[in-house]
Amino acid sequence: SLVGSEMCIRDSSKPGEFILGRLAVISECRGMNLGSDMIQKAEEVVREKGGKSISLHAQCRVRAFYEKLGFCGYGVEDEDEGCPHCWMKKQLSL
């Protein structure tokens, strides 16, 4: 597989908000727009479920990637498994 097989979309505790997790593209396939395509598909699924926003806990090193896709950072940076992460969120248009 070219992408992480564990990508998940789940409801948060807030109505209309979904959380995207476990997203990855293997290193030799990066730069082929696969990550952008996965985010676009996740947005479609969230809209179909009536979602209004998507949040994710991104590695800080890929923050710019998510910003290009319309996500904005919020909160403080923290560590997950020894790697700096930041929370990001995108409001979806209907």
C-alpha cells in the first residue's frame, strides 16, 4: 500500500466535529499528492456524515502541508511518542 492503512475518522465529543488520525504516506511516495487526495476524501466522508469541521493532531514538521489544505493550528504544541505535535482544525463549507 502507498498510504497508511490505519487512517480513521471519528466523531469527537462536539456535534459536527470529526477527528482525523493515523494518516501517513510512505516516504518513497511523498510528493505525489496522495496525502492531499486522502484529506480531500476524508472531507467528503465527514460532509456526508453531517460534519462541519475536522481536527487533527499533526506532527509539527508537516504543519505547512496541512496549512496549505486550509487547516489552522490552535493550542499549545505537545509531544506524542517523543515527536512534537500540534492540534489543527479546518471548518468545512457545505
